[in-house]
Amino acid sequence: MEGQVAFSSLNLHPTLVESVGTLGFETPTPIQSQAIPKALEGRDLLACAATGSGKTAAFLLPILHRLLDRPRGTTRALVLAPTRELALQICDDFAGLARGTGLSAATIHGGVAMGPQEKAFRTGVDLLVATPGRLLDHFSRDYARLAGLEYLVLDEADRMLDMGFLPDIRRVLRHVPTPKQTMFFSATMPPPIEKLTREILRNPAKITLQRKAAPAQGVAQWVYPVPSGLRGALLVELLKNGGLDDALVFTRTKHRANRLCKLLGRNGISAERIHGNRSQAQRTKALADFKSGKVRVLVATDIAARGIDVNELGHVVNFDIPGAPEDYIHRVGRTARADATGDAITLVSPEDESDLSRIERALGSKLPRVRLEGFAYDAVPGERLEVPRGERIAAIRAKKAADRGRAAAKAAKKASAEESSGSKRPRRRRFGGRRRS
Ligand code: AMP
């Protein structure tokens, strides 16, 4: 990369330089070459960097360097991340970068037992990577004081805001001692995030790498216009004959992720799904199976997909167009990570056009429209993945109206039957339960 320094010239501990080499990182990415020297000076950091930029090593390497200066046994570093997947990913990156240092890390996130996490607090692992909710659960116990905390990282802060974690973050900050150094990473800087940075960062070194909304360079982006009912068929065709060997596919809802996964399975395409209703074990296995190539497709919802880092992921498919341009950037950021190349495909039906225009405005350019040769665009739509909400409500109303109509007709029929039988035979009259003689 032009103008890049070598890892060996960043004054990092030799063991770290070695592990970076073992991981195959030849030169620091721009965020790394800018952030690491500032962080090693002890400065707070405010980095506007998108996912895929190499930001994890940008904060882990200087922290690891510092952690090597003293004996162990106290947790000195805490990384806050929005999702379990990202927390696990950061911990994985830690394992690679900290190889040979003897330093330890643990993840603290929901969906798994508290016991092993409590042990991590009690033994004082060097670095904790945590999602805010579960961390606060631990904070209500006395073993989780983190009194020796020195380094704090907030990763993907804008996503934590989107997920409603800002109050939790403030609670975490009130609980821990003021860190010696805080590093703040966010792809975008919406006003509440800027406010938070002003509150917690002291004279931070500011690093902005790219325009606010731009997917990584090297991503080719395409739009496939398709009638809504043929989305599933088009995806199947792209995977069978359209050159898509594997893909991370995004759907709008968990329900659609499930249905799409089944549809792919029925068409002989191995697929797994990852979303909020799946257990942590299922999510981890799905990701592992996709990474190892055991399944060709991983279907995900936005939230669960944060932190999914798959080396050499070539294709991202927006099966459903994301509602917000930032989500588009985040999704597309899953491919072409760290200077690799990849492509992002978005299926667009006529009703998605306004969302697409918003994305194109944010990107500052129109996305090329393409057609898949040989695909039957005029076929009769197959099974729908989901009945739209409006239609579901209308169907429920129609059913209720029909039920009411039937009940009214039945009542009228009964009344008229009673009336006509009453004209032939006098009805028995009851008085006080006794028949009058
Ligand atoms: P991140 O933005 O931290 O999620 O990193 C994105 C991907 O880039 C991960 O797969 C990293 O392992 C990889 N990576 C990080 N730094 C480098 C580097 N200097 N050279 C090559 N790959 C890197």
C-alpha cells in the first residue's frame, strides 16, 4: 500500500510484530498506521473507520503492547462491542495477535452461562470483550468491579446507538474507574455519538479515514431488478448458474431468513441461518460451517450479521433491500475486507425503488442494473416467503367479517325456525320452574 510503514517500524513489542507476520499481515492498513503510534503515546483515540478497515488490530495491538509491561492477574482492558458475533470475532483476533505473549482474553455476552464468565472476572483475564447488557448483569455482583481497568475501547459505537445500548454504555462507564486511555471506533458519527465522545474522550487524536458513507473500495455493486415473487427463484438461479459460489445473504426478518433457508435447501443448495432467535451455539455453528465451506450460503438478519468476518468472502446478497443506507454500507462491508475484492448484489422489486434511491443518494452514485441471462423473469411467482403485513391484517379482518356474517345468518335462521314452529304449537310457558296445570 502506498505510503505505508512496516509493522516493524511502529515500535510494537517484537512478539507482536512476529504474530502479525504469522497472520500474514504484510503492512499496516491505513487505520493501523495512523492509530497505533497515537495509541502508543497514550492518547485517547477517536477513529471514524468502517468495518473491514483493520480497526480491530488497530486497537488490540497497542493495548497488547501495554499489557506486556506488567505481571498479570488483573483485568486491565475492556472492549465493548454491540453483538455477540463481533465480541467473539474480536476475541478470535486477540488469540491470533497475542500468540506467544501469554496474555488472556474472554468474551462476556448473553445467551450462554454466567459461570465461566464469572471465572474470567475472578481470575482477572487481561482483556474482556463484552456486550453491554451481559456486562451489566455481572456488574450487579461484587466480583465484577474491574477496579484495575486502564484501557477501554468502544467498538462500532454507532451500531450500539442503533441497538439502543447508549444508556447501558453510560451505566458501564459509571461503574468502572476512569480509564487511562479510551479508544472510540465508529463508522459514522451521528450527533448522540459525537456528544458521547465529547463527554468521555480527553483531547483525542482524531482519525478519519473515509467519507461518511462509502463501502470499502474493491466492492463491485450490482442491482438485479426482479418481481417480488421471483426473488427466491432468482437467488436460486444465481447460485446454480449465475457464478455465485457462496454468499452471505441478508433478509429483513428472522422469519424470512428461515423460509429462505428452507427454499434453498429444497433446491439442493446448502444453507444455514443466523438471527436473534437462534441460540448462541446454533449461531456459532452456522458461522463455522459457512467459514469452513460446509454450507454455501449463510442467511442473516442485520443485527446478527454484525461482526461476521469471513476471510475471502466474495459475495454479499441483499435479498431484501436494507431500509437505511448505513445498513447497506455495513452489509456490503462484509465483503472486500482489508483490500480484497468482492461483490454486493441487491435484489430490487418495484416497491423497493425509494429505498434504493436513498442508498444511491448516500453513495453519491447510481448502482448499475443487471439482468441474469436465461432467467425466466415472466415466470409465475412461486411460494411467497412472507405474506406482507397489510395483506395479513386484511385477511384476518375478512375472516372475522365472514365469521360474523355466518353467525348472524345462523341466528336469523334459528329465530325464524322458532317463530314458524311457534305458530303451529303453543310454547310451554314456565313460571317459577313449575308447570301450571
Ligand atoms: P477489521 O476491520 O478489524 O474487522 O478487519 C478486517 C479483516 O482484515 C480481518 O479479517 C483482519 O484479519 C484483516 N486484517 C487486519 N489487518 C490487516 C493487515 N494489516 N493486513 C491484512 N489483513 C488485515
